[in-house]
Amino acid sequence: MSVTISPAVQRVLPLLTDPPTAPTTPHGYLDQLGPQPAADGRAVNTGFVQSLWSSRIGASLFDHAATAARRVVGILQSPAERLRLQPGHTVLDIACGPGEITTALARTVGPGGLAVGIDISESMLTRAAHRHRAGNTAFLRADAQRLPLRDHTVDAVTCIAGLQLIPDPDAALAEMIRVLRPGGYLAVLVPTVRTGPLELIGRYVPGAGGARLFTETEIPDSVVGFGLGGVDTRRLGTIQWTWGRKIR
Ligand SMILES: C[S@@+](CC[C@H](N)C(=O)[O-])C[C@H]1O[C@@H](n2cnc3c(N)ncnc32)[C@H](O)[C@@H]1O
């Protein structure tokens, strides 16, 4: 059987725990998830926010809005510096959406490197794979709570505005750190809520849509618990970056 996958997707296969014997990418990305709901015990995304991101119109709306927002809000731009990316590195962009950040990371790692965008939404990935074609950029459909990659395979991992939608954010963080090589960097961006009287409202309102807000200490505490050192944070308004280096 002839293999009809792009050179970039071929470069992902050796990273996978269970690579397909006859890989195909009819929509430009490799599907490592299969049908939902999950039969393997993972918590499954629910709520209208994820339903929107799973639809074609939602993916298109998000793509245009995020592109416009990134032009003016520096904190939303590529985390290449926080990830200490070098040419030749392999980097994962978890919950990559339409792939704009994945492609910015690909530019930093250059033709000898590899940027892999991972998302659960078929609409987002179809958009990403058609818009961002390059020999060093691949897209993969998977659940961040159970990454289909071998331990210690990548140099850097990022997740921008994705954890708030993932039912078990700690499971996703543990997975990101599991696949990271010792010495590699993780950088995640989440929406936060300050503790105080408004916290309950802040948690309830997005919660009704299947999303959540984090307190300022939640993500830093979790990543330290999962083996990151030198953990640092930066906050702008309700947005918080957390980054650190895998110790071993
Ligand atoms: C707000 S978008 C962010 C997209 C992208 N990171 C960006 O900043 O442009 C959130 C993305 O998280 C994805 N997502 C939600 N739950 C997920 C899961 N369990 N595993 C992987 N991706 C998930 C959604 O499909 C959506 O594309």
C-alpha cells in the first residue's frame, strides 16, 4: 500500500507510542484519537465552548479573532523565548487550534526542527493543516490528557489557552511533562481569577460553558509537583504564563 502522508507527518511517526502501520491523513492531519466518547476512561470534553471550537464556523471565528488579538497583545504571541527553542528542536503545541502558534514555533526551529500541533477538534485541525503546510510542521489529533507520544521525546512543549477547556488539566500537564526530555522547557498560558469574593462568580460563569479559570498558584504548584524546576510566572490582567524546566 502506498503511503500518502506528508514528510512532516512521517517525521512524527517515530515519536509515537503506537504508530499506525498504514498511516493516512485525508484531512492533512494524523488522527490518533478515533471516535469520541473515549472508551479508555479519559474524561471527555463537554460544554458549549468546546462545541463551538469543534464546529467549522467556531474554528474560523476563533482563527480570525486570535490573529487580530495577537497583533496587539504581546503576551499572546509565540513562547519561543520562554521555551529556549533552538534550530533543530522538536516542539509540541498542545491544543493548537488553527495552528498559528505552531507555525511560529516551526519558523524558530527551522527546517531541521519539527513543530507538532495537537488538538482534539477536527475542524481546528483541518483548518490548521490546510493553512500551514511545511516540511517541519505536522498536525495530530489526540486528547491532551493522553498523549500518544513516547516518554522524553520532545525538547519543548507549550499549551496556550487550552487547559481551561480540558476536563482534567492536571492529567494534561503530567502528560506534557512526561513526553518532555530532561532539561526541556514547558510554557503554558491560562486564564486566571483572583481569589476573593468574585472568585465564585469567576469560576461558575465559565464553568457553565465547559471552561474554567485557575487561581494564580494552581498551575505553578502542579508543574512543580510533576517535576519542573526554575518555575516562573508572568501575569497580564487575567492571563498568566507559567514556565519551567524538566529536572529529570
Ligand atoms: C481557545 S483554543 C486555543 C488555540 C490555540 N492554542 C491558540 O492560542 O491559538 C483552545 C483549543 O483547545 C482544544 N482542546 C480542548 N480540549 C482539548 C483536549 N482535551 N485535548 C486537546 N485539545 C483540546 C480545542 O479544540 C481548541 O482548539
